[in-house]
Amino acid sequence: MTLEDIKKEAAQYKYGDVQSLSLKITELKNKGVSFLGCVAFVQVNQNISLKEARELTLKLDSYTNEEKERIDYFHKLMLSEFNEEE
């Protein structure tokens, strides 16, 4: 799926509750949508900031604790590299 496809689907998806959103993200993940693609889906669907979407996506049951730790590790690594450049 392209980013445009993800955003289009997010705009059409009717949010029910956190559990239904979690199931939708799991469905996208199983289709091969990356973590960033899932964050984009949540951001558009919930009409929230990128930071809020990342945090909400990580709170969903769609990712295992190991996956969440790995995602968080790489996020912190990326931020530390940005801070080194400043």
C-alpha cells in the first residue's frame, strides 16, 4: 500500500473504539504495512499530531512488547543522532 492508499483508507475508516482500531492496525500490519504507515493511518483517522499518533499506535495491542521495545530503541537512536548534529 502506498502512503496515499493508507491515508485514504484512514479517512474512510469509522473509528469505533480502541479495540477496533487495534484490530485495524493489526490487519494493516499483516498486509505488510510498516510501523510508520500504521502511524500515518492513526494520525489521519484520529486527526492528531504525528507524536500523538506514534504514542497511540504503540499503545495498541497490534505490536508485541518486543516489537515496541525495538521501535522505541530505533526512535531514541534517531533522536540522539539528530541531537548530535545540532
